[in-house]
Amino acid sequence: MEYTKMTTRDILKIKTLGQLKATGYIPKTIKEELRHNLIDKIKNKENVFEGIWGYEDTVIPDIERAILSRHNINLLGLRGQAKTRIARMMTLLLDDYVPTVKGAELNDDPMAPISTFSRELIAEKGDDTPIHWWAREDRYTEKLATPDVSVADLIGDVDPIKAATMKLSYNDERVIHFGLVPRSHRSIFVINELPDLQARIQVALFNILQEGDIQIRGFKLRLPLDIQFVFTANPEDYTNRGSIVTPLKDRIESQIITHYPKNIEIGRKITAQEARLEGKPLEKIHVPELMKDLIEQIAIEARDSEYVDEKSGVSARLTISAYENLISAAERRLYLNGETNTIVRIVDLIGVIPAITGKVELVYEGEQEGAGLVAYNLIGKAIRNLFVQYFPSPEQKKKEKEGNPYVLPLSWFGEGNSLDVLASQTDKEYKKALHDVPGLEKITTQFVETLPEKEKEFYMEFALHGLAEYSQLSKKLLDTGMQFKDLFSSMFDLGAPGLDEDEDEDFS
């Protein structure tokens, strides 16, 4: 049976070089392998990069063109843009199994050996040379570039112990202990954060990419390695940690620029897919669609914030961690109150602050403000921007002499009333507190289209937060929730709008 028409089960029965030859097997490079399998996937309308959202019309076509062109690839973009995940998924374009010479450290193709070990073994045993089948998931090597990575790690070094034990001259190839790159022969080799690799180490990759030989301590060895290189890097102007040296960049044929989700819908898909919610009582926790949008909007605000370093970027991990914390906040309330179900509240966003503070790199002004306060303000900006998609602009309505729907609730607060919305309140207490504010329910039912009954109080709370963000009310952060008061009267209190001095210090 012809090799290309054999089933995996029949292929794995082949144990010797002679049996392999009988199938008509013809060696092909890894780049040809990737190209051939990608063509089949494209013809069959199959999505190779399943679960990579937002790149369908930008990054993925570029990657496919690079593979079809047999190019090495550099994925250039800020953190959290799925660069490494894309590289790992390229293994899906490899053959299920490929033959290697059994025992060869360089994974030699039996029909095209490159190491001394394999050539000598084949010369000795001929068609009886044993064959090993190498699974595609094992044909992937990943290395994080750090300043301490050496040439020996990547390329190899002379092993004096091996030379002494085997009584070999240092001119003999067999004294070399090969590094990660030669051992990745016929594999996908990924170097993450390439600019962090010292320039002299990057130089060591030149000949491998261009000439197919390696140089170790003056020992030059012709070794036509067959490797699909994939590099990942942040933009070179990201701080001053390092850069890709020009000759190496010139040898990487395709540089593909990645990006963050271009809209909230794509961000929501990524968050829903990646959030780890196993074991959580999701059937007991209702999450309004608006809340999912708010989580994504927080990341959007962070990427535009003057306090956040735009060169560092804001990873998609922020929204994923924030969503996990949000669900956990509601889950904790369930257990505290012994209730059978609950709905996520706007005040639960306090619980996502720890997920934000560790995911943003602040500029000097942000550091002065404090990470906690910056995170709190990002949440406020997200609420402000989405508020006018559901309710009329408070600023605009205030200018109109008649028809301001916010007059009744604002008047109630103006009479000296205040409202505490706490994350730990029972659902009954939460609903009662909101319904005590006159006119708040009417605003919600009047302006929120297709309002589910169980989300009414959620949108009533959202209206209060929105009015506070538009400076119609005072909003003060408590230990376990929020306190809403009249804006004017709160100016005479120690707790002015926003955070008071003590709370600001806690965040710093």
C-alpha cells in the first residue's frame, strides 16, 4: 500500500527501514509538511486556529500566507494577544506521526539522516535499522528568552566527559552535546520574547536560519537542520530591555503584527472561552449581559488610560481574571447568606479590583495615584461609557428645563437620604434598599428595553452608579460596598465624592 494512503494503524506497524522503503515513503521538510496539510485544511474549509477570536481577517490570513510561503515567523505584539497559543496550535498542521531512526537524539528521518549516529547505524544494519514513530504533539519545543540563556542551551557545547569516556578527539562530532535547537530537528521551535535574548545569542541563530550549519567553540559542523522557527516579541520600543538584532530580523521572512480585540463582542468570546469556572454553581448565579460588557469595557478603558503604560499593553488575562473574580463574588454571597440563587451586582465589581491591579503596568502618574485607585477609576469610566447606551445623558437632561427623569431620585438624596449597597446583602435586603429610592424603578422600566424581571434591581443599581459617574450623586467606597449620597451635602462630609483620604492611602 502506498504510504500516503495508509491508515495510522498500518503506519505504526512499520518497525524497520526496509518496511518503510516498501511503502514508497518520501521524506519532506517540516515546512512542506505544514504547507501541504494547510492546503488540505483550506480546501476542506477547516479552521486550524479554532478558538482564536478576532484574527479571522487579520492575523490568521497572514500566518497562512507565511506557512504557504515556507517562512519562519515572528509574531509581534503586546502581551496577552495569543501569540504563544497560535504557535502551539501550528502543531495541528503536522502529520500525525513521522518516522525517525530509533535512538537518534536528532530525530533523524531514516531516509535522510543528518547525524553521525544515524548514518553509522544505517550503514551497519541497512534495512533492519529500527524505526520509531514520532507523534506530532511531541514535535514542539518552546523556550522563553531570558538574559541567562546561553549558546550552549540553544546550540550545544563540547562535552569533555564524553570525549574522555569515548576516547574521541575534539574534532569528532560525537563530542558535541547538542542544545535545544538541533534536538528540535523536524519540529516547530518557538522562542518567546525574542528581544530579551542577548545579542550574541541571537547572532548564533544566523547560520542555522540561513546556511544550515552550526558553530560550537570554533567547531563548525554542517548540519542541515529542518526546523520551523516561530518567534514572539513585544514591539521593540517596549521599555529598553532589548531588541531583535537587524541581521536576525532580516532572516525571519514574515513578521506578523497581532492586536487586541477590536470590539466588546470579540472580547466576550475570549473571556467566556478562557475563564476557569469549573465547579462553580453557575446555574445559581445569573450574569446580565451588561455586566459581561462592563468587564470588557474595563480593559478598553485601561488600554486608553493615561495612567497605564500603553507600551506594556493590557492583556486579555485582565478580563478573564476579572470575570472569574466577579463570579466568585456572587458565589461567596450565596454561601454567606445561605441562598439558593443570586444575580451579579454592580457592587460586585469591587471584587475585581485585585484582578486589575496585577494586570496593568502603571506610568509614573499612575504609581502616584496608586494601583487600587487607578483600578477603581477604570471601573467608573467603564460604567460611565456604557451608561448612556441604556439611559439618557444626565448632563443633557440637566440642561433641559422639563422632562428630566432623574429629578425624583436626586431630590430624595437631596433631602439628606443615603443608600448603602453592600456586596454581602441578601437579595431581599438588596432589592428593598433600591426600591426605597423613589423614581428609580420607573427610570429603569422606562429606558431599559426588554428588561427581564430578575434584572430590574441590577439596572436600578446601574442607574445609581451612572448618576454618580456623571457627578449627579456622591459615591463613596465602603469596606463591603458603596454608599450613595447627595453630591452637595457630601462635600461637607469627611468622605467627599469618590474615595476619602484614608481609603486612598489603603489603595496606594
